[in-house]
Amino acid sequence: MLTEQEAADTIILALDCTRQRALEITKELEGRLAWAKVGMTLYYQEGPSVVTALKELGLKVFLDLKLFDIPFQVEGAARAAAQSGADLVSLHGLGGAEMISAAARGVASLEAPDPTKLIAITVLTSMNRQTLASIGVEGEVAAEVERLATLALENGANGLVCSPEEVARLRGMLGPEALLICPGVRPAGAKKGDQKRTATPAEALARGASKLVIGRPIMAADDPRGAFDAIVEEICEGA
């Protein structure tokens, strides 16, 4: 049974919005929200300063840049992302062993006492078997997720992003300490949007998720604070 605080700490709020809106909603959730996700939309608009602003509010930050380029570029980008103060930074497992190792070198070069953790994307939650087949990846989604997960962790990644559909298999494969982050999480009755492999918050946690990325069900709500509290209650009841 999770406490309300423990349940709240599993939620990473996806701030796919303007800087002003991001700061407004995080202040509205002050005392409840522990984690925020800064994705490409917000980061490309504002740069590292938005990470600094959120850290000053006492939040931990998942900088979701999904790095994917030649190793030289990714090493520099990972170093710069870590310098921003982000607690987590994402990169694509599809970039391969050399790219992931380069990102790990970039982060490690700062010699920080609490280094930024690299989180590898396996298969995007907007993708399914048909989407993978269209880009030449045959077979089950779960098999591709496991392959990329192993590759990433063997080459310096500290955790993984995966859908709720694959998280149970990864938890069984990697053990209780693995950091597994699930996007594509929707409260009971919410619209899926462009997500294809989804689950409710309670379902995702029961399957082994460490953290849940939730955006639109809170950000688009008429009462974001009420929506956040309702998700916390749903998690507590389902735990």
C-alpha cells in the first residue's frame, strides 16, 4: 500500500507547453509534485534556463531530449544536458552501443557528486508492430524492447523508458532495482490520444514501473490540481 506522498512521487508531469504555463502549473501543484519532464517542445523554446527554473522550485527534472546522432555529437549534448542540472536525460537505444557509450562519457566527464542518469528509449509508445514493420523492424514489439534494453544497459545507460505493456517483462529480466519509466499512462476513462500501448497508473505500477510520465490528463484538465490528486488516489487504491 503506497502513501499519498509515495504515489505522488511516482508521477513525472510532462510539461509540453510554454514556460509561463509550466511555471504556473508547477506552482499550483507545489507540495504535491516532485518530478517534471521537459521535452523537446519546451526545451527548444527556452533552453537550459527552464531546467534551472524548475530546479529552483524544488523539482527533479527529466530532460526528455531523446538524443540520437553520431557519437561525437551525443557526447557533447549529454554533457551539456547534464550541465543544465537535469536529474535524468533520455536518449534513443536505437543509436547503438557507440552512441550510448559516448553519452555516458559525456555525463561522467562532469565528475558531479550526484551525476545525471541516462535513460534509454526502447520503442516509442506511439508505435506498434505495424509501425515497426514499416521501418524494417520485424517481429514482436516486446522482443525489440528487450533487445534495445539489454544493449543500452550494457553500454552505460542507467535506466529505460518502455511502455506499460513491456514493463513487466523488463522488471522480471532486470530485477527490483532497475529504473523503468513508463509514458503512455492514462487514468481510467481518459482518452489515449496518439498513444498505442497504454495502461492506467495503477496497472503500470503493478506491472513494475518505477515512474509514470503523465501529461495531458493533468495539463489539459480544468482543475489540474484536482486531476493530479485524483490520479494519486487512483494509484493508492490500486496499489
